[in-house]
Amino acid sequence: MKEPLSKIYQLRFEGLSEYRNAIWKILTDEFFRKWIKDDSTVLDLGCGYGEFINNLDGCRKHGMDLNPDARESLDEGITFHEQDCSEPWSFEPNSIDLIFTSNFFEHLPDKQALEKTVSHAKQALRPGGRIIALGPNISVLNGRYWDFWDHHVALSDQSLGELFEIHGFSIEKSIPRFLPYNMVRVRIRPLFLVSLYLKYSWFWSFFGKQFLIVARKGDT
């Protein structure tokens, strides 16, 4: 499985690394940072090439991915966990403040793997800790959801939100339409448009094809 993963990543993202990193710096600084306190412990679940976690400062940082190539893309000081996320995690219970995951859950092989992953995430999070999840929304995309070979689990904001609630999370924010579908197979656009897009949320209802969910673990 690891060799095909590496080939898929290379084929899909070749030549886009600088552009993707620049976009994620804007997303992290101007949007996601409000959920991240200084000196907190953050896990980038399905970290890929590290565009989110590399652009985060002032935290204890971890990345988890099954693709061994991901290790080479992470900045110094980030602890890399090369593993299947549905298998038991090495984190101590109640040790993580925030888990971030983007465009990852749909790549898991089945719903059972996703449910196990959410269970491990809950165990690792501190009381009051959060998981932020982005992903393509099948209720918006319909058939285009399957335009990527390695999409296996069909998810919407409603279905993933329900799974979080089943595992005892409370939903703090759920946006059915947030970011556009993807940053591959598209024309590279000026970066100032990203900041503009984040600032004016009425754009989201027209262009947003990914959901955003912020779920909070209980205080006990």
C-alpha cells in the first residue's frame, strides 16, 4: 500500500508544492489559528506534505501519515508517526489539544477504519480538546466526489458530524460549504484571492465544495 500511496501523491501534487504551501500559510494564519493556543500540542492527521503543520508556530507539533515520504516534508521539530491511523496510537490518553485533518477521511478504506480513527482521536484528546476536519462534501459534489481514484468513504457535513456525536463530541461549528473542491487540476490563481475568499464568507455558498467541522470533546 505504501508504494502506491507515494506514486499517487507524486502524480497528483508534482509541481504544486510551493503554491499549496503558500495557500496553507494564509489559511493557517488567517483562519485556523484562532482555534490554536500557544504552547498547545497539535496533531496533523494525514499530514501529507505538511502544508498545515509546517505553517504553525508556537506549538508542540506532530504529523501522522501512512506514506513514508511525508517524513521528508516535515520541518525540524515535528514528530512524525508513520502508521495506519485506524491502529492504536502511541499518544498518551488526554495528551493532545487539537487534531487537524484535511481531505483525509475520505481516503480511508472503509467506515470501520474511520470509526476506529475517531475513537483513537477521542482517547488522545484532552478534555475540551478539539478536532477540526475538512473534506469534500458528497452532498454538494455528487458524482464529482469520485474523480479521485483513492476516494473510498463518502462523507457529508451531516454524516461526519453524526459520527462525531456518536462518539461523544459536541459540534461547535459545521459549514457545509467552505473551501473549493481541491487545489489540483485547477489553474493557479493569485494568492490575494485566498485572503479575499476567507474574508467574505458569502463567496463560500457559490464556490465551497468542502465541509468544515469543529468538534469538541467533553470536559470529563
